[in-house]
Amino acid sequence: MSKRPNVVVLFPDQLRAQSLPLFGETQIDTPHINRLASEGTLLTQAVSNCPVCTPARAMLLTGRYPQTTGHLINTTRTRHSEISIGDAFAHQGYKTAWVGKWHLHTGLWPALDRMPQHPDWVPEGRDRLGFDYWRAYNQHMVYFDGFVHKDDWNYERWDGYETDGLLNYGKEFMDSAGDDPFLLFLSPHQPHFTPFTFAPESYYHRLPATLTLPDNVPEHKRESSLDMYRHYLAMILAVDDMLGNLLDYLDAKGLANNTIVVFASDHGTQGGAQGVNPWSKKNPYDASIHIPGIVRFPGQVAAGERCDNILSMVDWFPTLCGLAGIPVPRSIEGTNKASLILGNADDPSANDDSAFIMNFSKWFDWFQDGAEWRGVRTSTHTYAEWLNGKIELYDLQTDPLQMHNLAGASRTVEGHMQQRLREHQAKRQDELVNCTDWKHWLDNQRRVVRNAFGELSHPDSEPDWSLLH
């Protein structure tokens, strides 16, 4: 191929796999997501290793684990020395853009939680990790006429609903790229919770009058979960329309055949499963950690195929480099799974067949003990150890809703999974301890100054650019 491919990643927030028809949901239709899968390859085992926004997004952007980047809780300022996927593509001549939610900075936190919510910002320079075109916000939940920060200290509001407003910015960027290849991340907040209006009324009209929930939602959670799920499904329909409009734009501009389109999310949502708050995540269950993954690249990635290999959040960065022919930086801790997606099932990357999964804090934005766990997710089993001593083991083939804990009843499998967890922990210098034991990783500006390997250089240090090669 003479011209390097463009890359567009549509990255909605908190979208679990099981709520899409591709993964078994029957109460909505998502024709555009289905279309993308029919024209590309469906990644059936994509996993969010740490199902919390900031840690998951840091893994996507850096290809490194929280034990290295220091992103243990939300609203942590990213070190300037981190090399991002934006850096890797920009150094190869790509135009780069981030549109939508970022959540790798402090923004206005803690003022964020005051009402009404106000515009926040991410300063120009290394805080944007190599993304040049910037129509983004760190974190807010204003979905109608919301705010993005641009190229100065000012802000502007998008017009209408977020999925439409952000796509308009994405089109503006792609129109401006000229003949240069581009990397574009579109990161709508939907289908995440908001204290304001969730979605346009028209999307609710496309839902059944009565919704059903999986059997793993206990009775005492069903009323609140049904209320949550109606909003959740309405927002998924908006994301589906956003994707459809994006695909139509690529077709109309003659870009489709030379553009890699990726659809994924940072984590899922419990939806009341296992008795957990419907909007919560942070748990070792598939409702929280199993995310959708689709890759379309005409003429390169087979249409209508499935890839059943585990793909961790840290794998996206090197995998997109592999698909686009970009050198994978030596800073990466994930695995380049491009060959598997291209149909080479015997590629050595298939040996990386388990995801190291984890949670650190009971709360999202500050350190509080009480919800620490570590685990392993394979294509067949989930194993988790909680700091309070609880052990969980689930057979995902016979018990996909994870309702029957096999810990203590299947010693051989349990021992094997425990050994895999110990190997992951040893490689990352990880310890299952109270999360407040790691509070000193952040300074009083919420900048990362330590990680699992020890004290780090100044948080505003420049990257070692030699690692790009």
C-alpha cells in the first residue's frame, strides 16, 4: 500500500460487551455496530484490565500498566515523560487529534462535583500527550451543548447532543488533514451516568416498553437497574448512530478503503449484576471488564471474522502500530496482536493468552481502602483474589453470568489460575495491599512521583524519545 492508512478510534465510555446485539442483547438494534463487525473482525475477548476510567485510558494511551504509569484512581495527572500512541504516530508524520473525554489530568477536580458543572481544560503541551488537534474536556457530564477546550484558555460549546457535536469536530479535523495520514480518537462520554439529561427523547422511543435484565441481577437491585438500563440502552443507540454517521462520512470522502476503524470502550458497567450498584464498575466480573472490540481495515483485516484471543487494554497501542506499520515503542508493556487480527492464528503473540485484571480503591477519585482485588481473565475462566480474603473462580463457558463461584471446588483450575496471577504480579512488581499504602505515589498536585518500581524523575520531565525506535 503506497499511502499509510488513517486510523479512527471510536471509544465510548462504559460500554460493556453484553449490552450489544453482537454479544447477545436482544432488546435493541445496533445496525451500524453490526455493519462494522460484518466488514471487519470482531474481537470477542477484549478486556479492560482495570475497569475504572483513568487507569483504563492510561493503559490505552501508553500501553503500560497502572503499576508503571501510577494511574490507580481517576483524575490523576499523567507524567509528561509517558510516550503515548499520539506521540508514536505524530513522529511518523501523522496528524493527530483527540475529540471528547480525556480524563488523564485533574481538570477542575474537585470543583468538578459542584453544580452546575463548568468547563475544564487540559493545558497545551505534554499534558495532551502528542495530540495536536484538541477538542476535548478532561471530565464533565454535560451531554447537551457541553464544553470542549480548544487551542487556548477559552472553551466553546458543541451544538446539540454530545455524539453529534463531537463527530462534527472529528469531521473538521479530517477535512483539515489534507494528504497527510491521520490518527483520530473520538471519545464520547455515552453511555456513562450523568446527573443531567441522558439522551434525546427519540432514542427512548426505540426501546421496548418493558425491559428485561439478566438473571445475575438480584431482586433487590432490579428496580434501580431497570431504570438505569433504559438510559443506558438509549445512549448506546446514540453511539450506534454516531458510528453510522462516521462510516457514511468516510465513504463520502473516499477514505474508507485506507482507514483503520476501531470500536472499543474503556470498561463496562455492572448494571446491577452480582448485586452491585448499576452504574458502578471496578469489579472482576464480565459486566465490568468485558468490552467490545471491532477492527475494520478493508483488504487487510478479514470481513465478518472473529478473533477469539485475549486482547488487554495495554495491547491496543502496539496492535494499532502493527496494523498501521508504525514502529512499536520500547516503552510498551502490552503485546502487538496485529498478526492475530490479520488471521495468523499461529503467531507467537497468541501465547499472551491471559489478562491481568485489578482494582485499587473503593472510590473513584481518591484513595479509600475496602475494594482491592487482583485477578486473571482467560478466554474460559475468571479468577480473582480480594484483599479481604475472598476468592472467586468462574467457568465462563458454563456460567457466563458468573453466578456459581467454583473457588475451593475446582482445585486444579484454581491452582493454575493462581499461578498465572502470581506471574503477572511478579512481572509488574505488584502487591495486593491496602490502596492507601500507595497514596504516596502522587504528590499534592496529583502528579505521579513514584510507581511499583520506585521513585521517579520530576513529573514534568521530557520523554526519552529514543524509546520510539
